[in-house]
Amino acid sequence: MKIMPCPLNGPRNISEFTYGGELRQMPDPAACTDAEWADYVFNCENRAGVVIEWWMHTPSSYWFLAERHTVTDEIIRTFDPKEIFSQRLDFKATAAASGRVSA
Amino acid sequence: MSAFNRLPAPMGLLIDRSQPLSFSFEGERYQGFAGDSIASALLANQRWLLSRSFKYHRPRGPLSMAGQDANTLVQLPSEPNVLADAHPLSAELQVTGQNYAGSLDNDRDALLGKFSKFMPVGFYYRSFYKPKGIWKVWEPLIRRKAGLGVLDLKFQPEYHDKAFLFVDVAVVGAGPAGLQAALDAADAGARVLLIEQQPVLGGSLNWARFDVDPAVAARLRERLVAAVEAHPNIQVLTDAVCNAWFADHYLPVIQGTRLYKVRAGQCIVASGAFDQPVIFRNNDLPGVMLTSAAQRLIKLYAVKPGTRAVLLTGNDDGYLAALDLLEAGVEVAALVDMRDAPADATLLEVLEARGIACQLGSTVYEAQHEKGMRHISGVDIRRIVDKGEVASQGLRLDCDLLCMSAGYMPAYQLLCQAGGKLSYEDSQATFSLSGLPAGLRAAGSVNGYSNLKNVLLDGAQAARQAASGLGIDPGVVSRNPRNFRQPSSSPATSASRSMNLPSVWKV
């Protein structure tokens, strides 16, 4: 069985992990076109090569990122998402969103 | 022939002469010893015909004596198709033959061989369908003839458990290469698991000769086994089979009713090699066996494999095996070498000094038999005149044993399952394996080495590579208590740089 080196729990069997899909940048839902949004929701790149993916260690519910080669299935490294998500973002409710909630 | 056919000690490494076991085969009672396999005990009683071939019911005897062939399939009360040369003998075991009509010795279905010309592969699927509906008539008859053993429908499954093992280096096979690799890796500080299919360590050192002086292999075996058994870093599993290789060195190892799930940091497979049979007419009859099988019979089970032997060889080890046979009291009628000369010319002199006639550049054209085909009675030896061609006239020799060894076939099964590719080099007449996953290495004769010195060097090299794969400097002895050494992530492959990702992500 394959081993996934979890940044929090160390090397564990792959059966303890859940795949969370490719890491992609979400377009701004308020600003993007419908086509862009649909592309983000329904399509994925499915690249043959080195990709960055979301993975979760299921027993501890810890989400992290893994750099993996999709052809050789080699896990190159795993890291905590804070390496990429380094800044806090505050959200303000947009007019459209708040309108939907009140409707 | 004598009823009981054992050689004196020290032959018979596996058998315990103080514990006789009585068992039955085909309703007749026989005596064996603890440590015997079913086949070796039967051969010690001069019982050679062990099974019948699947389709034409030709008589079959032992071929490899290592569980590598289908010639020894027998029926146990609750288990069909048991390999008699791999299954240990137990007291009051009831063994029967299978796949025959009448008796194993007089199989009425052997008549089918006379009609072989009319029964090509899969012929009944084409022949018995017309006219429409006739298949219903033929099917029960064909079904009755198909299949080998009989299932026990009242079989109660037994309890099997599992255990986990975590080691730095797993070594599969405890022959010279495996023992050397295990020792060197353990000396470097790795915790080593040594997995051996046989009940004793030593592999081919237990039965092969390696040198004109039989003490060379024995001394080496003694030294290596003693060192391995005394080493605090080596855990040994005998009678255990490594059944597969899975990603990141996850090995299912079966020992009796227990399955070990082994996780190793590095893996060394030293599974050895097997003799290849030679193709000639009647090469499947009882009395024709691999040279290694005859040596196993002598050394492991103290069974005299015949009274008058012919050796057919394509390598120098056949010459050494001739000495083994001679010392076991077998008359060696001739040694037939398919090459024009042995690689080591002194072997010819050694054999001729002992009165063994050597036929160079020749091969066995046909094995001959008496009526009933129950054992070979002689061989027809012909000179090789051209590639794939022999002389029209040959030399006939009486013999009841023909040992054959054309070359070596690596025991590649585990390595190929792990992803290795097997290829054949015609110029060197050797097989080689390539494309193994990282951290998995072949060592010894499975890697193409047959000279004992090179086998040991290859084992040592595999251990060095495994140690450096673990991050241990082989020169420095260190004890690392961790089960796994993670491959250190290199900072150069930082995700944000290599993937060209923005530094801030919106969510």
C-alpha cells in the first residue's frame, strides 16, 4: 500500500486519506462570467505531470496540499496550505448575495 | 530395486531420521521421515509415478523438487492439486493420485494419447456443437474428463490471522546472495527481515555443489547462517513466502496460517534461479528431472535419485552435479554437454579421472521407455551437427535417471509482478531484469550471476545500495529507531515556484 507523508501526522497508509481534487484558483463569483464560473465548477485540467492536489487525512480531518506526479504516482512533497494561503481575506456580503438570502 | 532408498547421513539436511512417519499413497502404506515432502518420501520408497498429465494422461514424475512444476499434483482428503514436492509430509496423511480412470499406474485414459492427432487444442468447442443439441450429450462426458482434483465440499475453513512488521530492509530469499545482503545491511545499522521459503537458511548452498571440493559450499553456508542467526538486527522468517510487492515496499508474507503485512524501507529480492529443461522426445517421463532436483533429492532428503544416470547439461554446474551423483552411489553412464567444451577445462579431466565419459557437442535426442511408459529405460544421444540439427545415428545408453540443465531461468515472478521486465540476451544466453521500482533490487543469481564469488559481491552491493537508499552511511553503524525514513523534500521543488502559482489565493 502506498504511503502518504502527512505534514501533520507523518507517513501513513494511503487508505487513511481522502482525495480533494486539484488545487485551482477560484474566479471571483461576483465578477466572473457564467462561462468562467461553469468552467471552474465542472471542468478540471487532469494534467499528466506534476500537479498540486488537495488531500485530507481522514481520521484527523486535516487538509493539506500534495505535489504529485500523476504519471508515476510519485508524491514529491506534501505541505500545509498556509504556505500558499498566507494572507487573511475578509469578505463583505455583496448586494446580490444578501438579496438572495433575504428573498 | 530396494524398497527403501535412503543415503546415509550427512545427506538429508531436512529430514529427521529419529521421527519416522507413516502415510499412505493410493491406498498403500509407506514410510517417510519428519521433514520429508510428500514427493521425497514417495521417491525414497521407489514410487516414481506421481501424477498423470492433464489431457493425454501421460505418466509424470518429479521434475524440479522445488514446487516449480505441475508434475507432482496429488490429492489430499480436503485439498485437491497439492504440490507433492512442496507439501510437508505429516503422520497418517492420506494421499491419492488424481486425474485417472482405473488406477494411477494403469490409467485407461492414457489411450487418449493415441488419438492426439485428432484432438488439437480446444477442438471440442468446434467439434461437438453440430448437429444442434448434441452438445447436451457430449457435455457431461467432457466435463467428467476435465479438471484434475476433487473438491471437499464439507471443508471447514480454518482460522488465519495477520500481523504487522516494520523493518528497514526486507530481503527475500536466504541463499548466498540473500544471506550476504542481509548481513551487510544489518551491519550498516538497518533492521533487516530475512524471508525464506524453505525451512532452513542457505538456499542453493544447501544442495548445489559450486566447487569440485564439496566443503566449499558447506563452509560458506555454515559461516553465513551462523552470522545471520547471531545478528541482533536480523529477524528471520523461514517457511515463509513473500507473495507480492506493493507500492512503497508493502509485502504480504505468508507463514503457515499467518499473514505478515510487512512494511520495509528498502527491498532486496534474492530469489535465485532454476534450471531450464531441455526439449526432446519423452522429456516428461518419470526419471527425467532437472539436475538441481537430483541434487536436492540427495542433499536435502538423502534420496538416491536413480541407479544409473545420464547428465545432459549446458553449463559447468552439470559437471559438478555428476560428482554429486557419483558420491551418492549413482553410476554415471555419461555426461552429455550441448556445448563443444566446458568453460572450465579442468572439469573434463576431473570427470575423466573418475571414469565418466563426456560427450561434448551432443544432446539427448529421445528418452526411451519400456511398455507402459512408467519410467525411462535409456536415452538416445546424438551429435549436434548444426543449429537445430542432430546426426541421424546416435549412441544408445541404458539409464534410469536423466538429469537436465540447459541454462538458468531467474526466479523472476516476484520481480515481474513488481513491474520488472524480463529480457533475453541471445549472445550471453542469459536473462536480465530491468525497470524495477525505486528501492527494489535483485541480487545474486536472479540478477544473472552464477559464480559464487560474484553472487556474494552482488548481495553486498545490493545491501550497500539499500543502506544508502535509507540514508545510512554504510561505513557508520547507527541505530535509527524510526520505522520509516521519509525521502527528504528538497526545497528546490517548492510548489509555488515550480507550478508558477500566485502567492495569494482567494477563497
